[in-house]
Amino acid sequence: MRSYKSLNNLLGWLVFAIATLTYILTLEPTASFWDCGEFIACSYKLLVPHPPGAPTFLLLGRLFSLLAFGDGTKVAVLVNMLSALSSSFTVLFLFWTITMMAKKLVLHRPGMHDDRNLEPTSGQTWLILGAGAVGALAYAFSDSFWFNAVEAEVYAMSSLCTAAVVWLMLKWENRADEADSDRWLILIAYVIGLSIGVHLLNLLAIPALGFIYYYRRTNNPTLTGGIITLALSSVIVGLILAGIIPGLPTLAGNFEVFFVNTIGLPFNWGLVIFLVVFVGLIWFGFRQSFQRRSRLLNTAMLAFVFILIGYSSYLIVPIRSSYHPTINENDPEDVLSFVSYLKREQYGDRPLLYGPQFNAQPVAQNEGAPRYVRKGDKYVVAEYRPELEYRPEDKMLLPRLYSNDPLHMIYYKKWVDIQEGVKPTMGQNLSFLTRYQMGHMFWRYFMWNYVGRESDIQQAGILWPGASSAGLPERIADSEARNNFFALPLILGILGLFYQVRRDGRNAFIVGLLFVFTGLAIVLYLNQPPIEPRERDYTFAGATFAFAIWIGLGVLALADLLKTALKADTARAAVATLLGLVIPGIMAAQGWDDHDRSDRYNSVDSAKNLLNSCAPNAILFTNGDNDTFPLWYAQEVEGIRTDVRVAVLSYLNTDWYIDQMKRRAYKSQPLPISMDNANYAQGTNDYLPYAENPAVKEIDVRQFMQLVNQNSDLLKVSYGDGTKSLLSFPSRKFYLPIDTAAVYKMGIIPAERRRQLVPRMEWEVSKSAIEKKSLVILDILATNNWQRPVYFSSTVDSRDFMGLQPYFQLEGMAYRILPALDPNYEPRGEEGYVTNDLMYEKLMKTFTYRGLNDPNIFYDENHLRFPANYRDKFSRLANSLLAAGDKTRAKQAIDKCFAVMPDKAIPYDYYVPQFIPALVAVGERQRATEIMDTMTGRAEQALAYYSTHNSAMFDQEYQTYLLSLNSVGRAAQQIGDEQRAAKALGLFQQYMRQ
């Protein structure tokens, strides 16, 4: 028989192969939603993503992307493969971590010592290896970890860093008595340094590593020693988190400002002096370690240096930013802006240990840290970051109920019985912490992985054993994400936990510490608001990793329970392992269909379709992440429509992004923005309040922008103590004169709309303040003179349309602004004039809809939003064609829509009832009635469920089904089907009252 060591290595690599094959078979072939498109694009060209960046991930992603050999369509799958391999290596290190801990238990050698030379018996060997296989595979098939493994996000690599440092520390523990054992600690420091360039979650493993060191170096550990170890390891985490990561660049920035502004040296000389001093201090530290012959100091210095070497991956951020790439978020090209980038200052902060509660009113606004910019040969203060001051009685310890956002207030009340205007009690505060932040946002996610998940709908609960599907909405009952593990992984893990606690308390404490710090401690640190744009389970992959160790050790507990029935060690090991392997088998079988993304192209197709909606050389205003990152991917990686300039509205509130928009990018010329940097620099014209002037009935946009550029006193209003002033706008009514002859010659107005061309565009802004992004929109309208097409994505929040909807023309998935007044526009009606030929060409011939007709492809809640938009546009086209008397093409459009997005693949959504009158008009009454009956039945079942089960948690679903019923009822009335109209509207009124 092979030695234990060779079998341990062989089976570990076999488990690695199983995980790798799983992730390759279920890998997404292109860029998924959220940050994936941004990370793939930034990896491919080493661009600068959103703060705080992930340079280690980007550098490795760049290496993987080179294997595409110039084929942009292969880049996404290769960068996704980086996550897949990171995940399978995590599984490999987890396997070896479990076998190291299991070996101590099986050989009855608890604690910390070198047991490499001890050879288990055959039965013991298979029991140890079985424990490793069961625990590692259970983690490999856990919901959150598998999700991260098949897309280009940082969380898979972050898990790898955590698994690697835990395994390396256990390797050190077996070699701690060797003369050169400290090299393992230095390697751990290097991995920690590299992990900073991935995600900071890895730092939370340090307290567990600290206790491994303490227990190994101390013969008789004490409670006092344990407290000191916990304190020291926490200090190390704090020093890295606050001292090294932002601290060193901050100190370098202070040197730079001092030596440039005070001493008068040229730019960057302060940074050079800092580096010289810093390197000198490191040299001094090493010199002291040699003079004192201090192994501890020398090791600490080496560890510090290797953390810095790993952390040095961040140097690519200012280096690449200085070249002004096309994606250059926050423009961190010098040490001062780099510090802001590292600190994520654009996202604000949340109170953690002490701070204001939601009813607190600021009593003063103080000037905080200055933000410097270069001006001439000095650094000048661009602005002071405001710091609000609150009364002591309005503050509390551990503030969890802190946000005064009106939406957050609504959702706070769903969890805690609070009242606006009344300070929450500490009991209410802690109730929100335990019920929502810990219960809903941690334990629910944990149970998803090891008990079962109810569905893919946001806020979905835990699927407990024995849960029935009776009475559930079809969307939940039939969801591929409805995974039932029968709580078997949880039970086995609890068995393993108790087994290790009884037989090896120190190692059990270390695993428990890892679980707490990568789980519940994160809950305290994040202080999450009561509603999130998406599920955040990926944050807690470290805690599920720690629990997977106990799942593996649960196999030892099973074997122990089998002792009375099976005396032979080998037979007992085989039975326990086989019973244990049933669990990852169930997890793989349940999770495969909803984690298989191998044929999913929806995100990138939606981006290409949006870009192809635009005329050449267009300007396209978009929303946030899911609206923008796939577009970036399509342009940067696959080179799709680089003539279209994507302008992200939320970023247009920043000066660095406006600066970028004023530069050329690929085939796109700079945007026609007339404002100088001084007029949109951060802190200047961040918003312009509405200050009514009765003498100004309406505003000429061009004149208004001229006044803004002149910082005219005519627009200034005082605020606060009267010593400060802001530019304002004196009337809600805006107008833009149009040179109709010039516009006519351009040919941008379709022939059918030439009579709608207006000599003056008039619109009304309903906002009480114009943000900087709205100012940019007005500037482009005033400056562009119709030379470049200007579009809004149809997914943009209508509040950002600036009241321009009467001049929208619907082109594919975007609204084009034209000086042609839509005669059919109604404020509460549909937006965008439909030009039949153009829309028909886009939807029927130009756009691609890969995989949307395949019922075997799983589309989660996020992926179903974009097909809903397609259906809306198809229905708009069909109804417009019918209004024009073109039944043939109207039927073709309807047939195309339901062919590329059938109900069995993309369930009917709230836009589908718009087709019902059109279906009847083209002779498809049977299909219309089928849609009405199906949607009414689904809504009735869903509303009956949601009205009695967590209705407060599922407001969006409740309202969506109400909207569907109302739409079905109105459509039924339009076609004269009073019976179905009565049923749908009756149900609508019944549940609306509730």
C-alpha cells in the first residue's frame, strides 16, 4: 500500500480535479452582471476599476487573457477560468487542512506538534482521507462558493488566499521546531500582502493564525496568554488595515504636500524623500535585529517587508492611471488621489462602535480632512471633506439603526418597532442587529449553503427539510435555485464540531475563531442597511469554509458512532466515508442546474443590443453597474461599437469622470461639454437648488450654461449663515431654440416626423435641485447642436430624464433626444415615439437573443429584468405597427418575441399583458386568453402566499403581481372579455386593500 503522504497528495489532487471539472462545465462563457464586466475589461487592458481596486486579481487576469491570443471573444471565459482555478485550489487546500486536523484526532494526538513521521494504519488512513474528501467537496458544491467560482469576481481568489494561509500555518505548525521554520511565516506574510490586492477578507484569518502560533510555541497556554494573543493578532489586523494599506500612502502624501508647499521642491520630491526615509527605517530595523541577534524581530521585519512586496501590486493603479486609460475610476494618478482611492472615500462611511442614530440631527458641519489638487507649482485645497457634528445624547454605542434615508426608514420598521422622531432604545438597536444583520444577512446565507435555499428571489428564505411546495407561487416552487440539502451538511458539521471540541479543544477553538471572524465579525464591521440592491452572501465565504472543516471531521464522528456495529477500522472508515459522500452528492445534484451558466449570454447580448440601438458616434447615458459594466466589457474586450460614448450618470457627478468624458476614447471624439474644470471641480456646482425668480418665466439653456460658466451673480443664492452662496436655477421651465433648417438638412428627423420638428424645445424640470450630472446633460444639449446623437438607456431612472420625455424617440433599447415633439406623449403614458421601420430593423434583424428560448438555461432574478425590457419594446413595436395598419409585420414582431422568449424559458412578466389587444387584432385570441389565464392564475397563487407569508419582505414581488393583475384586467376590458377582466380586477382590488 502507498504511504499516507502519497495517498494524501493523490486524493487531494483528485478532489481538485473533480472541483475543476465541475467549475469548467458550469463556467459562464462571457461576462456576467454586476462587477464582472468591469473586472474582465480592466484585466484585459490593465485599466483602473472602482475603488479600492483589485490589482493582484487584474494582473493574474491579464496573464490568463493573453491565452486568448488576440481573440476578444475568448477573454471572458479565460478570466472566468481564473476564478474557477482559484476555487478548485481553495478546495485542494481545504482538503489538506482537514486531513491535517483529522490526523491529530484519529491518532489521538490533539494539540500542536509535529506528527509528519507518524504513519496511520490502513483503516485510519482511509478515514482521514474520507474526512478530507467529504468536507472539501461539500464546500466545493456549497451555494455561495460555487456561485463565485464560475464568474470573474474577486471572491473566489479571496477564498483561495484564506485557504492558503490556513494551510500554510498548519504546515508551519508541523515544522515549527526546524531551524528554518520561520520561512513559512514569511510566505504567509507574502500571501497576506498579495491578498490585499484581491480583497481584505483574508486579513480576518490572522487571529486564528495567531492562536496556532501561540499554542505551538507555548507548552502551557493560559487564559491570560490567550487574551494577549487575541489582542496582539487584532492589533496586527488593525495595523495592516489602517496602518499599512492607507496609512503609508497617507504619510507619503503628507511628505509630498510639506516638501512641495513648504520647502518649495518640485512635485513628487516629497514622495522620493519619504521612500528614502522609509527604506532607511527598514534597514535600521534589520540592523537592530542582527545586532541584538533577535530572531523574533528579524522575522517580524521580514514579514513586514514581504507584506509590502505583496501589497506593491497596488503600484499598477497610479502607474496605469497616469496614462489616462479609458476606464480610470477616481483618476488616482498621484499619491494624494491614490490615498482617496484606497480609502474608498467616494462611498462615505458608516458608524461602527459609536455614532448617531437615525433621528439625530447635525448641530454643526465642520471642515474635515482637506482634498488637495495640483495648481501651478503647489498643492491647493480643493475642498474640505465635511464632517457632521451631533449632540452626545443623539449618539449611541454600536449604532445599528443609523440611516435617515427615507427608504431605509421604511425597511427598519419591517424589522423593529420604531417611530420617526423617537430615539431608538438600545434594545431596538440590538434587535435589528440580531434579527436582520445577523439573522437575515448572515445565518440565512449560512443556511442556504448547508441546509437549503428557498429560491433565487431576493430575500428568499431557508428551505428546511420536509418543507412542502404546496401553495407556493410557481416562481418559487419551480425555481432551479430551490435546493434542498435536507440539513444534512449542517448536521454532519455539528457532529464534527462537537467531536473536535471533545477531543481537540485547541484546534476546535482555532476553527471556531476563523468562523466567527470571517462571519459574525464581518456583520459588525459592515453594519449593513436594511435593504441591499442584491444578496451579499459572497461576503461570508470564509465562514462557510471554516464550517466545511467540521463537515469533514463529522466523518470521524460517524465512524465513532459506528464502532459498536463495525469493529474493523477499514470497513468502518469505508462506511462512514460513503455515508458522508452522500452529502456533497446531494449538494451537487441539487445545485447543478442553477449554478450551470455554460450557455448564458444574456448580459453581454443585452449590452451589444443597447450599443447597437444607437446611431453612429452617439452619446449614451446609462445607469449604474448592470447597465454599464457589460457595455464596458463589450467595448473594451470585444471592440463592439467603440464609436458610442457611454456616459454613466452617477459618475457624471464627479469631476474626474467629466474630465475623462472630455477626452477622446477609441472612435469617440470628446463629449461636447463647454464647462471648464473650475466650474465642475468637486465641491463646485455639485448641485444647483431651485430658487424661484418670478421675473424669470423660462430659461434659455444656452444662456443658462453661459451664466454657469461665468459663475454669474445672477444665479447665486445664499444659504446657511448667509456667507456662502450657490448657483441656482430660477425657473423650472427650460427651452432650447432650434435651427430647424439646419436640423432638417442633417437628416436626423425621420421623414414621417418632419412635421413634428419644432423651432423651440420646451420642457419642465420637476426636481428641487439640479445635480452635476443634470448640468452636464444641459451643457451637452446646449453645446452639441445636434452634431452627435444623444440617447438615454431605456433602463435609466425617469427622474434623470430632466423632463425631456416629449422629445424622446424610441430606437431599440434607448431613447434618442430629437427636436421633434411626440404628438402622442402623455405624462403618465409610454415614453418615446416609435419609428416603425427603425424599430423593426433593430428588434427583428439587428439584435441577438442567444439562449433566451432555452428552458434548460437558468436565469435568476437579475437576468430576467433585461428580457422584460425586450418584451416591452416588442409590444411597443407591435402596437405601433397595428396603429399604422400593418398587421403583417405586427404579427411577425409578436411571433418573434414569443419565439425568442417563450414562457417556458422566460416566464411571462408584467409587460406581457401589453400584447393582449395586439394578439386579438392579429387573430391570436386563443394565445391572448392563454396569457391572461396563466398570468391571473400565477398572480392569484402568489398573492395568496405573499399576503400570509412574509409579505413585508417581498414588497416588490407583491406589487409586481398586483401590477400584472391590473394590466391583465385592463387588457381584457380592451378586447371585451368581461369575465376575465372581472376576475383579474376583482383580485387586484382584493389584494390592493390588504
